[in-house]
Amino acid sequence: MALTAEALPAELRRVIVQLARTPRLLVACDYDGTLAPIVADPNMAKPLPESVHALRSLAALPATTTAVISGRALRDLATLSRLPAEVHLVGSHGSEFDVGFVHELAPEATQLRTDLQRALQETVSGHGGVSLENKPASVAVHVRRAEPDTAQIVLDAVRSGPATWDGVEVTEGKEVIELAVVQTDKGNALDTLRHQVGATAAIFIGDDVTDEKAFARLHGPDVGLKVGPGESLADYRVEDTTEVATVLAFLMEERRTWLYGEQAPPIERLTMLSNERTVALLTPDARLTWMCHPGPDSAAVFADLLGGPGAGHFSIRPSTGNGAPRNPLPLGQRYVPGTMTVETRWSRLLVTDYLEHGVDSHRTDLIRVISGSTQAAIEFAPRPEFGQVPVRLTAEAGGLRVQGTAEPMVLHSPGVQWEITSDGMHESAHAVVEPTDTRPVVLELRCGTEDLAPSPMSESQRRAAADAYWAEWAGKLRLPELERDLVQRSALTLRGLCNSDTGGIMAAATTSLPEEIGGVRNWDYRYCWLRDGAMTAQALVTVGSTKEAEAFLDWLHRVLETLPGPERLHPLYTLAGTGLGPEAVIDSLPGYAGSRPVRVGNLADQQVQLDVFGPVVELVAHLAEATGRIRDADWDLVKAMAEAVSHRWFEPDHGIWEERDVPRHHVYSKVMCWVTLDRALKLAKTYERAPEPSWEPLREQIAQDVIKNGWHPDVQAFTTAYEGSDLDAASLHVGLSGLIDPSDERFTATVTAIEAELRSGSTVYRYRRDDGLPGDEGGFHLCAAWLIEAYLLIGKRTEAEELFQQIVDTAGPTGLLAEEYDPIAERSLGNHPQAYSHLGLIRCAQLLSA
């Protein structure tokens, strides 16, 4: 049997594509006449193998439930269909949800069923071709093999006799009438299944009049599919069981593609654009796969990265017409050296991308330049609000206008002839252009404006301005000898995560890139953590750029103005310095390579993280050393951080890794409280500021507390927390911070223990304990950087150099690092690019170059 989706009506294909993208799908169908062709002997009705395969494959997909709701008795249905256990079976028109149902009948219902069986036996006696089917809660009278006159006589006798009894439910189908002693309704059965699995949409396929009760329960995004002729409440129709198999196979392929993505690009191969206000990500073949507006922590306009093409993308590639190769792969992608401009090159085509500098704060302008000597195919598919609002496109002389969005949006593309198509909810625009090296095609996506007029500046002038900004900044950096180009790219990446309007610094450019493919450890990192922001700004100070640190500290000053006291600081805020809304899930997106849920917001906002004060004061110390002075406001901030420590250092907290479990007395958090006071005292001495008298004795008290309670003699290491013997890479900071001398044998023992338990080849895991979440995760580049620094402190330079080279080797082709690395699958994991990873690389290159 040939299964070709193209044979199905176009409108049916469209609704199946939409249905396949629902968060939790229920696929239910009848058996006879739907999965199995109608045959003279009901005991010979076998389902089509193609339908069985499709149902099994659908059932194996996440958030997908399949069921067969039949008039047959459940035992007979299971025996005859031989459907796999993954497919739920519902018998007797919905009255049997399990094999043991017969034992649940009340005594009066059991007696009524016995009486029905006797009466019907008398009614059909002597009539050839008529048969009874006894079921746990009903009796069915089949007249399919009887002569028409005989069938009519029997059916009339049943209708006027036992069918009128009290307590009897009557269901009529094709050449069958069934009398039940319980409620029998395929619609009720469908509703029961929908409720049990929490389905957000359902499809029901059936051919019989008894299936109309199920069709009547469909609503909203549900799809009803009638098999064969006859009046029906179903909106769509197919001819026979062969077409049913085609529909199920098509639905399975679309569902699988939506859930798992079409060849999700390796995370490390994604390249970031930035203009110090927002960010965007490109795939290696120049597909704009991620961009949010009006800010990088807003809803996505293009979320292809987390939902496939249907979630929004902007693609440019060589045209495949006129005998050209099908989907030719690019020859390479690179940053223009020292800038955030990206070039993607095929043999006769070049696509250049950058985010424009100098536009108004409410604007996001992405410039895409196509040059070369071959035709290029363009697809423009914006999907604002993560694709949750319908989009319409209108072609005008200057380009395209996006309609139906809260924020105005246009694509300036004069001279490009667009063809607009619709999938029923969203519109997309397609074009084929023929650039030359001297006459490139320029596309300008302008978010936050309705202006389709030409820009007062030429494209080349705007590109030169953007490139000059980055190149001038990068050219002033003090770079180590080791891996100079990669360190410069790391610094540019960190600068790209900074927001020039507010001073806030993103932890990463994305949300919900998974720590395990297919897993649930998917978090939103598009916000400003006090810890991450301070560490990022400090890394930039160490390479010679101080304005990011000053802007970040100014951002923090403004945050503190809104609080009753510094000890009430949250771990993170929006880039604007405001509190986060509640963490939410975008159910309509299947996630990167099927990794769900997709989250926006971050519940860590509500946690207690007592380590955050240390990195802030350490940043002030580095900034003061670089500038030769400490600003009065920054000294006030230091005092505020020390005050917060004095009020709360002795409490348990959730720690640097933000575990969603009960708070513990984390060693790292205590060490960072010690760092807060230690650096505050050193700043006071160096810059002639007056320390609080309580700081020095409290610093000593915390140090002794860590040494006494953090060291575990049985493990021969400083452990994760005072409670327990598990290890954590963050505990290396006992020595990295100077709380104990690195030559102390307890630090050497801790390094050895962490190396043995947490290092795996080219990476270092943060811990191995059960943190209350399902699944696994990769090793953290930041933890590997800490171990490199620890190696150097205890004299293991060779090990440090080897591990550093392994980190370098995991960087993507454009020099970017994600949060984590899977040493088994040899692929990156987690949000990308990640500030932690790049600041760790910079630190290691500096130490190894010293």
C-alpha cells in the first residue's frame, strides 16, 4: 500500500500540521471500518499494518496518547487487533476501560444483562444470518449477514422490545444494535481519555453512526475525520481505511518533526549577533533561528531554535532551481575579525549579518546583505510572542509590513518580489533574488517601527559604523599571549551580553537550551544575576575595559534603591533592574531537539543565595585596582554587601547552582561571605576608607566555621555543604579565594578528590549528587576553569595546560562556548553563549600566560 500524504486534501493536511503542534495530543479512532476494513466475518477483521505501525509510533512520542474506542468487547478487541500495549483500548462503545470491568457491575446490572441475553436469544431465534455478541455490560445484535427483510424484522423486534426496558442504553450502528446495562457513549469515553491525559487537542477517526457521539464532543483545535460516505458532524472526510493509514502516518511524521526538530543544529555552532542592546542567533547556514524584541529577555519573534520552522525563522540560502544542487551546505561561517558581524559563505553566495548600532532604544534593526553570483532563496516567517498570535504580511513598494503584532515590524526590501503563503494561522513570505558583488540585495528587519522608507545612511556606512565600534573596543584590550584570538572573541561575547542602556548583563543569550537532550533541565538565562554579572564585568576589567563594570555597579545601585535593605537582594533581576514575573512554560514550543518544557522567567528569583555578595565586592576591588580609585557610591555598595553578610551568613541557602531543593549550609556560599568581608577590609586599607569594627572578627569567625564544618575527614575534602559528604566543584574556592592557603594539604586533597569524582575527560561536572530533578546534565566549562586554576595553585601545570586545551577544542567554529559539554556524545549543552564559560576561558588563558 502506497502511503503518500500528497494524496490527502490540502485543507486536511493543513489541519493535521496544526494539530501535530499541540502540547499534549490524543489520537483516538474506531476499529471496524477505520483501522480494519469491513469484512463479512467480523472475527476476520484485521487492522492494516501501516495503521498499527503509525499508532505505535505515535504512542511512543512524548506528550502523545493513542487509543482505539470500539463497539467490540474489550477482550475481543485486544485478541483480534493485537495492537501493541502502548495503544489504549476502550471496548463496548466506551463502557470498558479495562479487562476487569465485568466484576465492577452492580448486582442489579448483572441481572439485567442476563435478562437481556435471554430475551434477545428468543428474539433472534430462527432468523438466519443474525448473531448475538455477548459483552461484559451489553449484548449486541448483528444482522450484517442476514437478508435485508430478515434484518429489518429482527431490528424492529429489538427496538420495540428489550430496547424499551428501564436501565437499558441503546446504541445503533451499521447493521448492529447494542443494548447495554451501563452508559455507553464514545463521546463520554473520549472525554474520559482527554481528562486522564490532559490533552490540549484530539483527533477522532470513525466510520459508524456510533462515532457521531465522539464527533459531537470535539471542539476548538480538535479534528473529526469521517471514513466513507454518509452525513456526519466531522469536518473532514477520507474514503477508506487505506487513507486512514495515510493520515495516521502523516500525523506521526509531523508530530515527530515538531517534537524533535528537523536536524537541530549543534548548540556550539550557533553564532551570536549583538549591538549591546539585544542579541540574535544564526545557524551555520545563515538561518536566523532566535531573536527577541523589544529586548533580549522579551518574547521571541523568531523561535525556530526551540520550535522548528513553524516557530519563526528568517532564512537565506542558494536557490535550488535551474539544476542547482539541492540544499548545498555552506563552506563556512565566521565573524569579521574584531567585530560582531557574521559572514556565511557558499561557493558563489555570501550572506553578511549584523545588528545595527545607534538606533533608538525601542528599535531592533537586523541588516542582512546578500552578495555573490547566484540566485538566493529567502523565506521570511516572523512569529511574534513565541508564535502564539496570528501573523499577516502585506507587501508594499518598500518591502513587507507585519500585521497583528503588539510591536510594529517591517522588512525593508525594495525591489524584492515577495510571494506570501499561509499555513492557516500565520503567513510567510518567499522570494528568489539574484544579487551581484556590485549590487547586493539588502534586507533590513526593523522591529519597533512602521517606517519602510530608505535609511538616511547607506548600508555600507552603517556596517562600517558597527564594525568600527567593536573593532575599536577590541583593539584596546590587553590580551594574554595564549589563545589571543579566542580570548578576544570571548571578551567580545561578554561585551555582547551587556546592555548599554541599563548596565545589566545577561547570563546567556537564550532560554531553555537543554542540559540533557530530551530532558527537563531547561532554564531561562536571559536575565541579570548579581553573581554572573559581577563575574562578567570583572573579566572585562582584567582585559582592560572598565566601563562595563561601572555600568553594572550603577545598575546595582539603582536596584538597591528599591529595597528596604541589602540583605533583601534577589539573586537576579531583569536587564532593566526590575523583579521577574512568575516562571512559566510555553507549551506551544516543543523545545530544542524535543527538550521540554520551554521556560520563560526563572524560579531562582525567589531563592536565597548568600554567595552573591562576594563577587560584587570582588568586582569593586578589581575596578578600583584598574582605575586607582574607588567611587563613593561603590564604597557604599561594599558596606551594603558586608552588612548583608553580617545579617545572613549563618543561614542555609540554595547555593550557586540554585538547586530546587531544601536549603543547605553550602561551603561555597560561606566562602563568598568571607570574600565579601576580606575584600572589603583590603579596600578600606588601600583606599583609606573606614571599615566597620565588626568586619575583621566576623571574617575570622566565618573562616573558622568553614574550616571546622566544611572539611570532611572521611572524604578528605571540603564538601558541598556542612550536611553531607558529597562533593562540589564550587568548593575549590576554599583555596581559590584565599580563605585557606593553597599550599594547605587540605586544599590539595580537595583538588584530588574533585578531580577523581567530578572530572570526566575534557570536562568537570559541578556535582554528582541527586538534586531532586530527573535526568542528567553535562560538565560545566566554568568548573573546568576552576580546576585549571586549582591545578596551577598546587603545581600541576601540565594537567592545567591539557585541560585548557580540551576546553578550547570544544569551542564552536566561530569561537563560542555554551554552558556545558557532554564528553560522551562530544556535544555542547545548555544555554549559549554562556558568560560563565567565556569568563572562565579568559581567566585560564591569563593564568597560563603569566
